[in-house]
Amino acid sequence: MTQETDGFATARDLYLNRELSLLEFQQRVLEEARDPSNPLLERVKFLAILGSNLDEFFMVRAGGLSMQQQSGVVELSLDGLTPAAQLAAIRKRAFQLMSEASRCLHEELLPALREAGVHVLDHAELNEKQRGQVERYFQQVVFPVLTPLAHDPGHPFPHISNLSLNMAVLVRNTEGEVRFARVKVPATLPRLVPIKRSSGGVKRDGTSPRNHYFVWLEQVIAAHLGELFHGMELLEAHPFRVIRNADFEIQELEASDLLETMAASVKERQFGDAVHLDVSPEMPAEIRGILTRNLGLVERDVYVLPRPLGLVGLAQVHEVDRYDLKFPAFTPSLPAPLRPETREGDVFAAIRQGDLLLHHPYDAFDPVVEFLQAAARDPQVLAIKQTLYRVGATRRWCGPCCGPVATTTSRWRCWWS
């Protein structure tokens, strides 16, 4: 080995692994969820953010490494790890994070929520009246959208879409044969079922209740599985959750059909190779084996975690109308040159007076929308080009701009990042 390569090998000790470093950032998110100085519902929100971040991590970062490993790539990372070594380290650290997050939920947040009047219940905890309310919800809302899919010699294993929560079911038919079936938990329904009409909302008089009651949707489905398998004996039912590889490369970023290319890539996320499987500790080895074989996974890709699987569903708890359990509302400011009482003319007049720096979210986004509106109305503007990152659901920039531009000779083009 040359002196140069010796020096590089030594220099590897100076690097932090990119993937493991990102997991350490997720530890900081978890610490926010555990911080008692944060309002209670904000702590729950941080735990949901952690769940969402870990989902994205396995879809993209771990998914990319899995592709490298399957392709036989042996190139080392800057810190000297092969794809296989990185995946092994990721599994160990990610499992630690998930286990700590589960303990935080069950030992800290759920008891504190219950004491504060926000009750996230297991189905077994419901009283008779609550069970009746949940039964009506199941019959009217849930049952019509459930579709059990069997797996046997006459039926192929059903496709399990990315990030989907499912029930793995074993039933015995009238001939005494044991069959496997999958029931998908509908993503179109709230993960947490409100037990009372006012739970998660307001009372009939418009006021906010102090107490809110929820039960997990997958537990509601599990309690009523017998109605989906008439004439069969229900043997086992356990939740599981799949994450698929979503590390797809866009080859032509300058292509004219970029929007169509991105839309196709989003659809492909549902069909990438499975890279991660969450199961509950109660799931027997027989069912776990059925899942791993048919998903193309091995035992080290299976994460055995306490319920609920997929912490991102906790974001619904943060929506509860209990502002005493949240951070105070924040009102962004406007720089002095942009304030209506001090400004003369439109936003371009303010810009002519000097450069303006907007620091979001501390400064309001309204001047950006106004800037786009003014540009869209200006006949001298030929094109508006900007990079948009994590556009909000309301897309306030598009409404005022797309309409006027569509009726003029101007062009509107967005470069997505």
C-alpha cells in the first residue's frame, strides 16, 4: 500500500457516516418528544415527525444501500464502510431509536395525555357504551371499504403497498384447511377513530371539550374480522407494516415532461422492492415467515416493535383543539419597507428602494405571493422561474399566478427541487 493510500485510510477516521449521522439527527427529534418543557401535544407531534422521518430514511437512504448491496457494489463510503456494513449499522441504530420512541409513547406521553384529558385507548379498554359507538362507526364507515385478499395455491400473494398498515390473518375453512389472508387498513380513514362525536372536534354548542377519546383503527378492524370471514374460524390476526425502496433516480432533470416523470416516480414508490417490515411481538413465526418469503425479505429486515406500528399516525392527536397543550400561535412579521402603512406603490416599488431579505417562517410569506401576482400581471414578464421546496397543501402561489398567466402570453414554469 502506498503512502497516499495509507493516508486516505487514516483519514477515514475523520469522517462521519452520512446515513448514521442522519439517524443521530433523529435522536435529537426524539429528545424533543421527551422534553417535559415542551407542551404535551407538541411532544406527540415530534414523535410523529420522527416516525415520518424514519419512513423516509428507509425508503431512500436504506433503500439505496439495499440496491447497491443487491448489485454487488463494494465501493466504500468515505468513512470506509461497505453497503452491507452500513446497512448492519443502520439496523442496529434504527432499532434503538424505534424502541426508545415506543417507550416514550407508552411510558411518558400516553399517561400524560390521559391525565390531560386526551384518551388514546386500546379496544379492550372500551366500556359497553363506547363499544356500541365504535361498532356503529365500523358498520357505517369502515366495513364498506375493507377487502380481504386470500393467499393460497389458487391466489397469488397480494401486493402490499408502500407504507401501508395491514392485518395478517389466519383462518380455518370448513374443510379444516388453514389459509392466510391480508386485510389492508384503509389509509383514507383516520388512524385514530374518534369515539365521541366531539372527540377531535367541538361540542354542539361550538365549545371545545376537555376530554377527547380515540381508539386505534387497526384494533377496531381486528375486533370485527369475523364479519369478513363468514363460515370460517378466525385463528390469528396481527398488524404489520411494509416500507419499500423509493430511491429512484430522475435521469433527465431538464426534460420537458419533468412533471410527468416525477408523477410516475411517485407511483413507482408503491412498487419498489420491500426493504423494511414492522411486526408486533405477538406475531407467531409462521405468519412472519409467510410475510418475509413473499416480500423478498430476510429476518434481519424485520423489526419487532410494540404497537402501534407507524408513529406517523400520532400527528392526528396534535390536531385536537387543546391550545393549552400546544405552543402559542406565532404571527410572522413584515419588514418595514413592505408594511402597508409605510409603503408607497407595489412590491416592485419597495424593491427599487433597496434589497429585501425575507427569513421564513419568521417573516411572512405574503410578500412572495404579492411579488408573484405583480409579476404575473406585468406584460413585460416573459417567464417566472423558481425552485419550490415542500409546497404547502394550499399552494397559495399558484392560484393568483396560474390564472393570469394562462390568459396572457407569459409562461409559467416551476423547477421542482
